[in-house]
Amino acid sequence: MAVKEAEARHALKNSSDLKRRTSDAKEELEAAQSALDVADKYYHDTLGPECVNSSTSYEARVAQREAEIQSLQEALQLLDNDDK
């Protein structure tokens, strides 16, 4: 009889411990989801439009980048000539 009572107390304690841990995990999940929602909204409202420039075609971006590289190479040559 004492063993069954001890087992029942142990099971009850484990049950309440699991319920508490589950509750803590749910609260943590809700907090993390809330933070994710805020970050996602910030990205879509602020960063997304700034970072994703779909108005320029890929070919135009490649040409612009090549022009930048060419300009930088010319500037480097001028600097190297000035050092001599």
C-alpha cells in the first residue's frame, strides 16, 4: 500500500512538472513567435523594398557593376602612377 501511494505521489509530481514545463515552453514559443512577427514586419515594410530592387533588370545591374569595376581599375591605375 505504501509503495502504491509513493508511486501515485511520484506520478502526480511528474505530471505537474510536465504541465509546468509545457506551459513554460508554450510561453517561450509565443515570445519567440512575437519577436519573429515583429522582425518579419520590419523586413517587409522597411528592408524589403530597399534591398530588393526589382525595377532594374539583371542585364542593367551587370552593366552597371562592370562600369563600376572599370572605373575603380582606372582610379587604381591613376593612384599607382602617382606613387611612381
